[in-house]
Amino acid sequence: MLFRLMRKGSKHPAATIKRLLRRDKWWLVRMVVLLVFVLMAGKCFSLLKGTIPLTLNFYADPALVDLERTLLGGNDAWVYTHAVFGSAFATEVIDRIYTLFFPISAAFYIWMIASWDTRLQLRGLLGCVFVWVVLGYGLATLLSSSGPVFYEYHYGRTDFMPLLDRLNAISAERHLMAPEIANWLIESMGKGEFGSGVSAMPSIHVGQAFLLYLVLRYRMGWKHWISWCALAFVTVTWIGSVHLAWHYMLDGFVSIVLISVAWHFIGRFVDYLWARDDLRPQADYTPVLFPQ
């Protein structure tokens, strides 16, 4: 925050923050409460995600594979991504960008937790709840699936062994992160470790990345270069989810469609709240920090 104020030429950034604190005396309390909530929610999500196969054992992968092959002319989606981005260098780049999901998501949560713009904060955090609860647990349980990387492990079928062999060969040369993370996920199954748990449909990675894009577009406008960078990140994440054997193409598609619908209705709900006189004055805290 200080960096943003100093970059905008504020002569007294600390004084500006003190003035903002006087305008919103509950900001610090709200930030601490939300931080605790997000940390606890993340732990609970990992525990719940690990119970998905216990609630409803993985069953949907074969149907998803068949449907995707029908839509793609008899081939799996990874065949096309590796035809275009199949070099060791391109795969390494995709792997590294895909792994950026974790620090980028952490930065996104920190932004939402510490935001002065309570309207943006509420809409963004409600979007996160939708991603975690509705997509990441509810729909993931109904469509219980593990993804291509665990297809042989859970179904005893070798449909995706050519892809895994290809990734392992590239990893021997370029040291990909995806195979290591997959091995860790297998080892941590049932332990409830933070970030553990397996589910394919719908894709939380693609969904969270797309939510970040929607929030940035809402805050910055679709023409802003940051919005375009976020959209590029969504695209690479979706391609990478298929390319690195984490997901089927349909996983990301379903996430994007459902989050688009949810974002619209969340926006209408927040607009309804802000139409009330007691909430309207709190909507204008951050333009000085995050210009359009």
C-alpha cells in the first residue's frame, strides 16, 4: 500500500493511510477477521476435498473422457496441446506459469482481505466462496473425478500413460514441477494437508484464475494491461491444466461458464446492498490506491 501511494507521488503516504483509517475505523479489524477466516477456510477446504472420494468414489472420469473424445474428433485434448506446444521448452514454460497459480492466488487473497474498497472486497470474496464451496466441493463431489494424471491410479487403465511418459521424459531434461506435485498429492491422500486433495471436474485452478481476471477487469477496466495479463494467465492455466495432465478440457470450460454466471448474480446482489443508504458511503475507499 505504501508503495502504491509513493509511486503515485504522495508526499506523505503514512499520513494518507492514517486519513483512510479515520474514514474506515473498522478496516484493521475487518482485515484480521478475514485473514483468520481465509486461513481456516483453506484448511477446511483441504480436509473436505480429501473426503470427496469417501463421499462419492471417483466415477466420472471415463464418461468425461468419452465425451471429450466425441467433441474433439476421437482424440484427447492433450494430443492437440502437445502438437502445438509439445517441445520441452514450451512445456517447461507452461509448467512454470501454471505453478505461479499458488503465489498469484495468495496475492489475490491478500488483496481481497486488505482492500479498502468494501464493495470490491465483498464481491471478490463471495466469488472465492463460490469457487471453493460450490465448485471445489459441491460440484466436485457430484462429478467426482480425479483427472488424467491419476487415471491409472484410480481406474487401473492406461489411457493417459503416453501423456505421462512424455511429461516424465521432458521432466528428466527440464525438471517439471507437475510430476513432483502429482507424487506429493498421492502421498498426502487422506492426510488433510493444506493444498492436498484431488478433484478434476470442475477445475479450481482455471476457476480461481478466471475469478482473478473478472475482479481485475471490474476494478481496472477491460482495456487495462493488467486485465489483459490476467486473461493471458487464464488461457495458459487452462491449456496447462490439460497439457500437464491435471485436467480434461471440459473441467476448465465448466468452471469458466459457471463463474461467469455466478459473478453476474453476485454483482447484482452487491449492487442491491450498496443501494442501501447505510452502505453506500463505504464504496469509494481505493480509487487513490488502485486507479482505473
